[in-house]
Amino acid sequence: MPADVAVVTFGCRLNSFESEVIRRHAQAAALHDVVIVHTCAVTAEAERQARQTVRRLRRERPDARIVVTGCGVQVATAAFAAMPEVDHVVGNAEKLRPETWHGLTAGPREQVADIMTAPQLGRQRLGAQPGRTRAFLQVQQGCDHRCTFCIIPYGRGPSRSVPLPEIVAQARALHAAGHAELVVTGVDIASYGRDLPGRPTLGAMLKGLLTALPELGRLRLSSLDPAALDADVRDLVANEPRLLPHLHLSVQAGDDLVLKRMKRRHLRSDVVRLTRELRALRPDLVFGSDLIAGFPTEDEARFGRTLSLVEEAGLTFLHVFPYSPRPGTPAARMPQVAPALRKERAARLRALGEAALDRFLRTQLGQRRRALLERNGAGHTDQFAPIRVTPGPPPPAGTVAELAVTAVEAGMLVGRAD
């Protein structure tokens, strides 16, 4: 009888990858009627949603064993442990260890160690990631920076890199399992290698990976710190077609004083210069960006500089957060912008992003674009534009198809498979 394990995942790509690791460990331990809630801590809202989900799950499955884990649990252990609906509380280091799940029922209710002293995390080899055509390839974990708004280093611990041979082995297994595209993921992948012998850079690692796997046709990068792109990454952007033309930059704001108060390592001009330099190397490159609205001390003029940066830097895919104060971070002690104003500015920024995306999508009309089809005839182009195939039956999921772009509908390209 197969183990009955459900995993509910909040948060980032790394959490999604780790949820599959957790699921497999729990199934191998033959756990039954277990629900694992994999939490996020990036905002107070993410933690609230996780707690709300735990309460709902207890109502729906009164006899199930409920386990909470993830960054929310790591930084707010007492709050989750106090929930009567929770049976087990598992930290970020413990969740990836098979012995945690094999000993779950006999072990202590709370298993949460100091993440700052935990050994290497995340060297997990998965042969496949079920239900995904695009698979996550973990290369790094944790963060050594201390942005004033961010709680994640306290949930993930210091930066730890996975050595290249292990990355190659994982990538080879994922490719052999049928994943047509791999997404390089971690907490701060631009810091890759600083903890390894010889201090290899992210770009050097990517070149090593692509050299070792000539059969790997599609590699995509997750979020990048614009202050830390090395020369080898730039060379890959210019000369490696297997590195897809879509980069997501962790920009956060467009005003220099706000960036300084965030303790970011770049200025507005650095972002503009970087996007222009990279586009000169590869004209079809498209940029996404994380942006925070309503950071403490942000007035209308400073917010306006974030708005104008979207056009000046040519940002297309915006991931917008209203600022969320996290207890224990320096920004939580700064003069706060009213919550209603944070929400209103986030809405304006999202509307600007929707307009930027629409303009980009319309430039694709009449073009032929490769796309990885994921499910129900929909997928994403090389530049990560959403696309669906019509008319006629679409190619199977997992197919990389060349499509003629015929329309833009509801924020999505429409393509025809000739």
C-alpha cells in the first residue's frame, strides 16, 4: 500500500523543489494520512496564509497527521508550535533529512535546530519532478547578505553551494527523466561558489554544466542579484543559445536612497546600465524584476522613480510585493508607509507591469517562437511569454515546438503549430 502523503507548498521555486524531496522521504518512510504544509516567510501574508491553510486542513481532515515545515516555521517556530492543529514542527535543515521522516512519529514534536550552524543543505538528487516539464536544478542555498527588509537569511542560513559534479549528476538525471528545460535555482544564485574551493563563479559553473551535458537544450536562470553578474554569465548571454533569453533581476526599487536604506548593493543607474549592456549582447533578451512598493520612508517622488525605472530599464515581467514588515529586521523599525498606501502603490506598479507585458506581447505578433508546452496546449516561449496553441490539437506536453504567433488574448500569446 503506497504511503498517503500530501504536501501543500507556499513560496519560491526552491520550496517547490524541496517539496518533492520531502514527499519522497515521507513516502519512503511509509507514513500514512500525513499532510505536510511547506511554509514561506517572505511576507507576513505568506505566514498568515500558511496558518489559515493549517486550520482548514484540520477541519477537512480531522484524523490526519499535520506537519509544518519551511521558512515560516524556521523564523516563527513558537507561533506554529502553538497551533493546536499542528502535530509536528520541522525546521529547514531537518526537513531534507530522511531520518526526520522515518522517525517522525517516535521523535519529538518540535525538531528545529539553529539554521546558522546547520551543515550543507540541499544536495538532493531527484530522477524526475513529476508533473513538471520544466524542472528545478538546485545549485545553492542560503544567503550571506542582510537586506534590511528580508527575513529569509534567518530561515535559510548562510550561503552554501552545491559542487559542480553533483549539479551535473542531478541535471543528467533530470534530463534523462524527460525534463526538456532546467531552471537553475537557489536563494542567491549569483553568490554561487564563494564557499567552495577555488571560489568558482556562477558563470564558470554554468559553463561547466553545459560542457558536461551537450544534450541539454534549454537552461533558464532564476532570480539574479544585479550587483553580482560575473563575466562568464555575460559571455553566456552573448554566445550560448541554450541559455534562454530571459533574466529575472532582484531590483526591489528605483530610487537610490530607498535602495541604500534597503541595504542593496546596486543603484538605479547600475540596473539601467546592466540591462542596456546585456541587450546589446543579446537583443532578444527580456527582463523580469522583483519590486517592493511602500518601503519605509518611500514618498511619492521616490515611488515615482521606481515607476519610471520600469520603462527606462525595459522591465517586462514584474513581480510586485507591497512592503511587509518582518519582526527582527531593521526596516521594521524605520518610519512606515501606511498599509493602505503600500497596497495602492503595489496596485499601480502591477498595472504598469501589465501594460509593459502587453506591449512586449504585441511585438511578438507575426513572429515564430519556440515554446516549451507544459499542459493543455499552453506553455512559455524562450523569453518566458505565456502562449497557448490553437487551432487544432496541440503537441504533447514536454514538446519544444516552433509556433507562429497569431494573436494576443488575455495577457497570453496565441500560436499556431504549422
